[in-house]
Amino acid sequence: MKSINHACPACGSAEMHVFYKVANVPVNSVLLVTSREEALNFQTGDITLAVCPACGFISNITFDEVLTQYTARYEATQGYSPTFNKFHRELAQDLIDRYDLHGKDIIEIGCDKGDFITMLCEMGDNRGTGFDPAYVPGRHPSPAADRLTFIPDFYSEKYANYHADFICCKMTLEHIPDVGDFIATVRRSIGERGDTIVFFQIPNARYVLGDIAFWDIYYEHCSYFTKGSLARLFRANGFEVRDLWTAYDDQYLMIEARPTDGASIAESLPDEETPVQTMELVEYFVERYEEKHDEWRHELACIQSAGRKAVLWGGGSKGVAFLTTLNQTLADIACAVDINPIKTGTFMAGTGQEIVAPSFLKTYRPDVVIIMNPVYREEISRDLEAMGLSPEIRTL
């Protein structure tokens, strides 16, 4: 690792250590790209991950937020998967039960197309306000529509006058480069309302580092947290951290926090990684990355040389990162499968594979299906079996 003079966006420490670089990756992984030409000529940027030895936060220090787009073309929903829907509904019910969310005011920062805040309002008879520039009206018709307000904009200081009993932010903080400023903004918006509950969900950096999951590192994700670095960020900005836990096969990291009266709450919770432990995780990733990268390059080369047809299942960010990091072409993998019908007929940014519906495989009959997320292996296996297909299945 190389030490550089770069201020940590989480704690302000002046030194960070660079440990991972990938050049010329697509700056958006899930925009709807309507032609192969556009996909192959998609705008690129560089990833340079650096870890802060003082707090354990990991940042893409070459990230340029001007390059990313969050518009109606941004299509990241996982809501067409029964596996994900079960998790999502159970999470909504857990939060409703855990925090007695009945007849309450809820804000969701980064609500995407509005599915989760809609569930919270339907299931708990709550009132909700969602913020997201990628929101598309009408995607989730709901009997709670008169209790829901959507603002197609980034949440910022100008919305500090919106108050809630429960502030939710799922899979959004990892897209924000200036994380310290952002959490400080959330805290200022709460003011003296000490009973406000804050819940964030983000990717779990411990999972990414420990699994050498380079396909979980892509341009839009400019910020990475372990339990310890996330807790330290919240405490430094006037929150008491009440709980930290993981879900979805440890891929997601959750935090419950409450505003404090100004006194710093410094006690660590169980399993919080120290900065030293995070540095050790980073070293583990660095030591094994090339081997993992080369294993997949060799695996794909063997499939191609044997004349076997391989497809990816998962036309989202993981698939884009997997293909671009490994420099895969249409000759290597012809297409990507996705159950989201809105993606059918669009193309993978950077490498140009067409995204096809699962039914395409009935005639294509692949020899190998590479599943981008092992959580979906059982679901995808059932779908393949239902189509009369029995390809070899590989999972990342």
C-alpha cells in the first residue's frame, strides 16, 4: 500500500493508503443503455481505493460525482426477484415491529423508485416522504398513495425542514463521496428531536474484502464501510449508535442511531472493527486479489477454448464490474440475463453484452450460467429447471 496526503472524507485525517486501482471503468453500471454502440463507448472513470488508518473508512479518491447520473434511466431495482422481495418485506416488518412504526412520519433518503417506503407506509399505516432524482412516478401504485410524497431530487441541506420520526437511508451512503458532511447534514436536520430514529443500510465492506469480491467494486460506489468505520462516522457527527448488524448473507450492513445532546457516545458495540483490524482486512484483500482475478480469467478462457457457451445471470452493477475488471468481450460471454423486464433489450455498459430475459435461454441453451450473487442461486436454479435447462452453474 502507498501512503498519500489525502484528507479522509469521514474523519478528516490527512493520510490515506492506496491499495486498489482499476482504470477506465463505466461511470454508471445500471443506466438503461439502449444500443451496443452506446455501451461500448460509455464514459469511463478510474477507481483508486484508499483506506484511512485513523478511522478505517475506504474511499475512491479519484471519484468525480459530476460523471455519474441518477435519473429515470437509473434502473437498480431488485424488486422482480422473489428472494429479494421476501427479504425486503421481512426487513420492513422488522423495522415496523422494532421501532413501533405505526402512524408515524418517515423520510427515506435515496428511495429509488419508492418500493421500500411504500411498504413501510402500507404495512404500518405511516406517512412517508422519499427523496431520489431517479424516482419514476407510477411504478408502485399503492393504497397508501395519499400518505406518500416523492421529491425527485438529492436530499440536501435545503430539505432540512422535513422532519420525521424515522429516517431511513438504504443503499445510498456508498454513493456519496463526502460522507462526513452528509451525516452532519442529517444530524442538523434532526435538531433537538431526540426521539428520531435513524436507520442506514449499505454494502458491507468486510464481506467485499474478505471474499475478494472485486465485482462489488464499481464507480458509483465511492465509499465503503465496515461496522467499525460506520459507527465511528455516526458518533463523530452527534449520534449514539444503538445497534449494528448484517443481513442478506452478510452482504448488507445496518445501523440504528439516535441523536445525542452533544455529548460524545464513544462506547464500541461488539464486532466493531478497529482501524487496525480494517487495515488487516485490506492487506488480506491485496494479498489475494491477483490470484482471484487470474482464477476467473483462466476459468473463462477454459470455457471459451472448449467451445462452451456461457452467460451471466445478473445484468446489474456486479455484472458490469465483473466483465470490465476482467476485460471480457462479446466473444467471451455473449449476453447477460436479468429478470427485470425493463432491462430486456438494453446493453451492459463498457462491454456491450445484450441483457436478455430468462426465456431467451430456452433457445440459446447455455452450457454455463455464472450467477453474479450467490444469494440467488436457489431461485435461479429453479427457473432454469422450469425451462428444462440443466447448465453448469457457477457463482461468484
